[in-house]
Amino acid sequence: MGMTDDFESSLQVLRGFDTDITVEVNEIKRSVASSNRRAAIRFSDLKQRRYWFPLMIGIGLLVLQQLSGINGVLFYSSNIFQTAGISSSDAATFGLGAIQVIATAVSTWLVDKTGRRLLLIVSSAGMTISLIVVAASFFIKDYVENSSSVYTAMGILSVVGVVGMVIAFSLGMGPIPWIIMSEILPVNIKGLAGSVATLSNWFIAWVITLTAPLLLAWSGGGTFTLYMVMCAATVVFSALLVPETKGKTLEEIQFSLR
């Protein structure tokens, strides 16, 4: 902040007026100067692979996290359960939240045992399969009588699929994109890149939350099919582009991305 005199006076008071602070003052000044040089980055520097590649992975994962439709499913789960024929939709929503908490707790234990990349692939694949089940059940329900046993069975199947999606999301796609982003971004662009990635994440979350009721009113099966396609794209994205960062130092991760 350029407050050199105030800094030295404060340090002298802190250390005592009889203490020689010259060496410590010089060390702090060198550290601050080095930090300022690392933080200075121009947009033209982002053209370098070591910057744009991890930035693309971080933003891509956080955007795909929301394009999976998880917020639409969670925020409108009562409506989804009601459409599926579940009478106590509020109780079902409460249970869904409890399941999400438990699955997230399990994820914190698994992430350092199985690896980030593998857990991402398994999570997004599980979400894809669950959404196929949900979409199929909604499509079938459109062609059967409301009073038939098939209609009831499809309602139960759709709830099972939604629960499976939430569990799969909580095991990987929920927490791991944030972990990956913090590990692969170079130190000198971490602030800028992290802000851009977070902005992208919340913007897509807003879009999904806004469009979910409109899409569900249009077609339940069609809505979950769209979300399923995004989850399938996440499987491909994770398998082809996301590096494994488990057990690696920051230097090793940065070297692998060059």
C-alpha cells in the first residue's frame, strides 16, 4: 500500500524500541516486492498454455457442474416429486437433503483415496445413468393411464433416479471441481481466474434455476434428457482433459500442464 514509514514504525513498536529491526524490515520489503511481481499479470499472458489450459479446465468443470441441472432438481424437487405422484413431496425433499449431506461427507473421505479425476468420472457417469432413468420414467408416464400400476411404478422409479443423481453429484461433481480449480491454477493468476470461474458458475446456476420450472412445464422427460446430455459431456471432459492431482505437489501439477 506504499505505507513504508507507518510499517516501520508499527514494527518497531511491536518488537520494542531497543530492538534492531533493519534485517526484518528488508526481508519483509523483499517478500512484498516478490509477491507484487507474481501478482502482476496481463491478459496477453493468458495466451500461454500454462495459463489458459488450467483456466479452461477450472471454468469448464464449474460450468458443467451447474449445467448438470442439479440446482433445478434441488430447488424444484417438491414439484418433481409431486409430478412423480409422491403425496408427501415436502418430506421427500427433506430426505433428499439429508442424503446429500451424508453423500458429501463420504466424498471428503474418498477424495484422497480414489483420486479427484476418477471420482469426477464415476460421479458424472452415475448422474448420467440416473438421469436416463428419470427421463425414461417421465416419458413412459405420458403414455399410460394415471390409475395404472405402471404409472405408479414409473413415479417411484423417477424418485429413485433423482435420489441417485443427488448422491452421485455429492460424491464428486459437487465438491471436486472447486478442489481441482484450487490445485491447478498458477499462483499469479489464482485471484483473477478464481473470480472468473466462480462468476461463470453462479451465472449458469442462475440460468438453470430460472429455466428449470419452464422446462419442467414443457416436458419433464425432455428436461432430464437435456441434463443427462450435459452429464455425459462431463464424463468425456473429465476423462480427456482433467489431470489427476492426488498426491502431487503444486510444482508437479504446474509442470504437467505446460
